[in-house]
Amino acid sequence: MKKVLALVLAVTMLFMAFAFAGCGKNETEPQATDAATDAATTAAEGETKATAQKLIVGFDAEFPPFGFVCTDGDPVFDKYDGFDLAMAKELCKRLGWEFEAVAIDWDTKDAELKTGSINCIWNGFTYTGRENDYEWSEPYYDNNIVAVVKADSGIKSLADLAGKSIMAQAASSAVEAIDANEKLKASVGEVVELADYNTGFMELNQGSVDAVAADLGVATFQIANNSGEYVILDEPISSEQYAVGFLKGNTEMRNAVNAELLKMAEDGTMMDIAKTYEKDGLTLAALRLCK
């Protein structure tokens, strides 16, 4: 009898052991599934954060038609407007990026870029001659540096600027263009560097300088929006191209912006935006990527 009871007790204990083991397995399986789900969710969130970007555009607020203070109509960003700002804002919309425009002093642009206050320069920024100084998008605009004089000055050519004073924005491609044009640089009496072109045209109007060296679009805009009769000399000081500049090494952002910029040119978006700034001095034929 004792043997029978012992056998029954052993079988019962064995059954209970299997039952508990089965219950343990059923409890741990949902935990493993939950952990895997959490890991997948975390990875997805991490990927979203990694791909999210904020384009902080450094620009000169007195460089129309590419960037300027908006006096009428709907500004692109806060109180500012301009072709390059409109392009940047549209590009960010298409990529799902955040857009910020930061007005800077042009001669501090490199410091702003290095400290991260901005992460690109997109404002009629000259690519030509600076190819190795930044990471660049494809050049998108052809530009000339020209000389503007008063219509009654008697100055008809660059040669007539011999002994005269010519103004250019500090740290701009106009200064570089004058320096690179050895014949012009040797002949002029003085190169006056000022902070912005609004001041330069005031000086020209008052007779404090004899000419202003500026980008063609800037010159066209200033002539249309300033009192006084001005003319652009036929012979340009130099020719160049505009592109979007990024800090050296920032190829990831450059590549993303460049790819979308090319798409905007191909699908007609660039030209559509450009047409709204033609009245401000933008030359449609100068859009390199739309040809």
C-alpha cells in the first residue's frame, strides 16, 4: 500500500513540475515580444531624429534680389524676402526640414558658419575662386560684377575709372573681382569698402565715390529703387557663379540640399520662384540649372 501511495505521489509531483514549467514559459514569451517591440520603436524614433534637419541660412539682408528687408507684400521669413530665401524655404518644405533665416554681417560669414550659428550660406554666394574653401552645391546662377556710375559722370568704360574712387561691399566678391582685375586695380585711385550697398549708393549719389562695384542683380535693383540717374558700364569687372556653401566636411547636408536643388530646377519650381523676383532685378537667363 505504501509503495502504491509513493508511486502516486511521485507521479503527481512530476505532473506539477511540468505544469509550472509550462506556466513559466507562457509568462516569459510576451515579455520577450514586448522588449522586441520597444527596441524596434526606439530604433524607428532614432532614425527619425537622425534624418530630421534644420537648415539655418546665413544671408545679407541688404543684397537684393537674393535677400532683403521686405517693405511690401508677403515676406518669405519674418520681415525678410528674396529669391534665395524663397528657394531655401521651399526646399525645406519638400524635405520636411525646419527652416531658419539669419541675417548676418557679410564679413563675419565664416565665423558664423564655424560656430554653428548658421549651417549654410545661401545668398548670392560666389562659388568661383572659392571652390576649395567650402562644401558646395552645384552652381545655380551666372553673375557679373559690374560698375555703376552716375549717368552724367562722363565715365563710359572701366578705363575711365583711372584715378577715381570705387566702392565695394567689405569681404565681398566685388572686392575680390577688383583685386583680380590687375589693370583696373592699378588704375583706380581708391577702393572704398563699406558694410552694405545701400550706404554705397548713398555715397555715389552724394558724389563721395565715383562708382560702385556690385553684382548685376544688386546693381539693377539699386538703380530701380534709388533716386538719381545711374548707368551700368557695358564691360563687366568679372564673371562668376553662385552656389550654396557649407562648412568643409558637412557633405551630408550638402548632398541632401544639392539633390533637392536639382529636382527643383528639373520640375520647374526654381523657374517659377525666380519669375516672382524678376521685377527685383533677377535675370531668368542666368539660372544655370534651368537651361
